[in-house]
Amino acid sequence: MKVVVLVSGGMDSVVALYQATEDHEVVAALSFDYGSKHNGREIPFASFHAERLSVPHEVISLGFMNDLFSSDLLQSGGDIPEGHYEESNMKTTVVPFRNGIMLSIAAGFAESCEAEGLVIAAHSGDHAIYPDCREEFMQSMGEAIRLGTYADIRVIRPFIDVRKEDIAARGHELGVDFSQTWSCYKGGNIHCGKCGTCVERREAFQIAGLEDPTEYLDSGPLPDKPVATR
């Protein structure tokens, strides 16, 4: 199947790109510059891996999201919260309907490339905070894209039922150089080690039993996972 892969430059989407080259014919890797604090750190890594795999890489600018949307993840927003990635304060980093917008644009791009599928790296660890990563949303969005394209484009979610440590393990098997990926939402020169995405990254390597090649400003004890409440 000919597919387009959404690649931010983070570890999940990069592993999805490598996995897709094993399973499909990848016609393009697609990144979005939507004004997040870490876009400038992520996108060069997306380009690096696309070039390594000889996959064309396209970057689509969505600057209106930074101008008009409310989220601390955006350059126009407030400070990035610190702590466990499933803490309720991480909701301030949600960019409203981000995946819906990106998948809609990617669907039009994919049909124009004569692709038959879109690959997105949403995983089960995203579900607690991000509503547009959950199974119900992905199923509905996938059906809308299928119905709205002549090519019946399929949304492919290889990691929807696994956690980040499983993605790390799979990336290790595929030979992904994780030092050439970016997670930190703060977007500095070095991963902060304390924001939700840094905590998730550190935890994933620990649980997977893999060496973490990432340099962190803070490598202290990881915060406890919050207790689930009804």
C-alpha cells in the first residue's frame, strides 16, 4: 500500500516512519509547523530520518494555530507544565483538535499523491490527556477520511494499542537512532527532563530496559504516576 506518514520528529512518529517502510511503500513524510515551542527542534529530525530512508519530506505551515488557538504548547501560550505526563495539569498543552486538523490536511495531500493510507503514531499512553488521540476519535476520523476521499484513504494507527516503551523497543529493533529525535515540549537546546514529554521519554527507556541516549538538564527521580480517579 502507498502511504503518507505524519512525522513530527519525535520518537513515536520516527519509529512509525521506519515501521511503515517495512510494511508499505512510503511516498512522503509529512510534518506540520504549527507554532509549537518545540517545532524548531523536532522538524529537522523529521527531515534527517526521511532523508536517511530516501523518503520525500514535506513541511506544511499552520501558523494560524499559533495565532488563534489557546494552548501552552504554542509559542503564544504560557509556560510548559512539569510533572508526570498523565497529570491533569498537562491538559494545558493540548492544542485544540490538532490531530483532526492535521489528518484532514494530510488526507488531501495523500489523495493528491495517489496514496491509499495515512500513518499516524498515536499510542495508548496519549489517551489520558489528548482526546484526539483516543480510539473513538481515530475510528471516527478514519471513517470520515475514507468516506471523503475517492481513494477510500485508510488511517493506519500501528501503535494505538501499545505504550511508549513498546515503541522504544520496536524502534531499537528497527535501528532507529533515538539521539536524533526530540520530545521536550519546552524546545530548548537540551531536553529539560521534567516536562511531561521528557518524563514519558525517560520512563519509556527505563521500562523497555534500553539505554537512553538523550541528554537531560535534570535526570532526577521520575515523578509518580497519578492515581486514577473515577
